[in-house]
Amino acid sequence: MSSIDATTKDPADAAVVVPTTIHVCITCRRPTDPDTFPRPGALLARATATAAVGANIAVRRVRCLANCNRGLSAAISCERRWTYVFGDLEATRDAVALIEGARLLAAADDGVMPWRNRPEALKRGLIARVPPFDHEEVDPDAAAKESP
Amino acid sequence: MSSIDATTKDPADAAVVVPTTIHVCITCRRPTDPDTFPRPGALLARATATAAVGANIAVRRVRCLANCNRGLSAAISCERRWTYVFGDLEATRDAVALIEGARLLAAADDGVMPWRNRPEALKRGLIARVPPFDHEEVDPDAAAKESP
């Protein structure tokens, strides 16, 4: 057996295997932030890129996720999974939360980021989620409830 | 020349050619709505499906886009384009607006739904937008502004 035992390695430290991207809005600032550069959003993007080292998670800088009233903002996307938009993020606090969220989503075979173990910032700051492009729900119960 | 002249046909009536999906939340209701079925969100889904006939736009019913404070909610997705989440929609008013928004997005070669000509409900009700999975911005100006 090698000196590194994969079975005992903390899964939170493992690189994700599903293509995963965090888009961080670099134009974001809160109404109370000064109108100066770098924007707090750009600082969050930088901190997230640092936190992502070794995790196999792409961190990409974007200009505006249209969540300007509740910045700072970031979106977590994984192939074949729901995409999540978060707001009310803090540049100096939430980079690691974004990486943890990305890991949770990448590991979620049902495509949904679990609530349990989700970092607090990604619970309070949830703005919206969008299903995969081809997502189609089969839900006879809902159909029954809708009957007049 | 045929009796139908394609050059004079209103583009708003043409079927879209880029795969396009509108996901409508069927669990949505506003805080002031009664706790009854069908939910207003389900009615919006039904109206949107009707408005989509002939447009080559898929309308899919989903349970929760996590925009519960600003329902009714829907998301418009097109291949190789940004995805848009809208809220504050009205079941009896905004189905056609969603179809118009989907047409605008499908026709947008730069991947961004234009603000001009966007239905008013999709301006006021914009909740967030998410770039395509592989989206990467090249923006030297932004980089310059960020220099300390």
C-alpha cells in the first residue's frame, strides 16, 4: 500500500472530477462600498482563484451577473447539474465557501447541491438556481394537485 | 416568387433555430396568493406552453428556481448563450413576454439578451443571469482598472 491512502483522505480535499466552474462577478460592489478599484467583486474572484488551487475547479471572472442589489455575486456550474447563483457574498470571507459549494455540487449525482453541509453563506445568499438545459421533471403528484 | 415572401415576414413570428428552453416554476406563488392549487406558477407554465406553439421553444415545468421571494419565476436558456432568471411575473400577463425574451436571446449572436425591445416584464423582473459554462471574458480594460 502506498503511503498515501486514498480511502482515508478527506473528500473535501480531493480534486473534483466533474467539470466545474465558478463565475465571479468582478464589477460587484455593495451600495455602501466606495466607487474605487479594485472592486470587492474582483477581490473575491482573486481569493476564490487562490482557494481553488488543486481542486480542478475553474474560476472565471465575469462582468455582471445582474444581481447588483445583492452583490457580491457568483455562480457555480457543473456539467449535468443545476446552476446556482449566490449573492450577499463577502470578498474576504466567502472564497472557501464557494469552493466547498462547488465540491458539493460536483459530488451530487442527483444534480442538486445538498442543503446539508452547505456553507452558511451559500444558504443565506441563495439568489436562484437553474436546471440543466435539458432538464425535464416527471412529477405525477404535482399534476394531480393541479387538477381543478 | 412564392406568394409568401420570407423577407417581409415579421421575425417575431418565426420559429427560433437555436435550441431554446423556458423553465417555469410551477410551485411559485406570491405571499399574497392563497395556498391553493393550481399554483399561479403552474398557470403561467400552461399559458407559456400555449404561447410557445409553433415557436420551436421548449417550455418545461420545474419545481422551484429558488426565487421564492420574488415569484412567479422562470428561466430562459439557449445553447451557447447566457441564461436569464426572471421574477415578479404574472400568470395572466407574462407568457408572451417570456416567448419574446426567448426569441431575442435565440437571435443574439453575442449570447446576451438585448435590453432594447426586451419586454418590460423582463426588464423589471430580471433576477440574475449566468454565462455559458465555458464562458471566459477577455477584458484588458477591466484588468487595467484593477491595478492598484
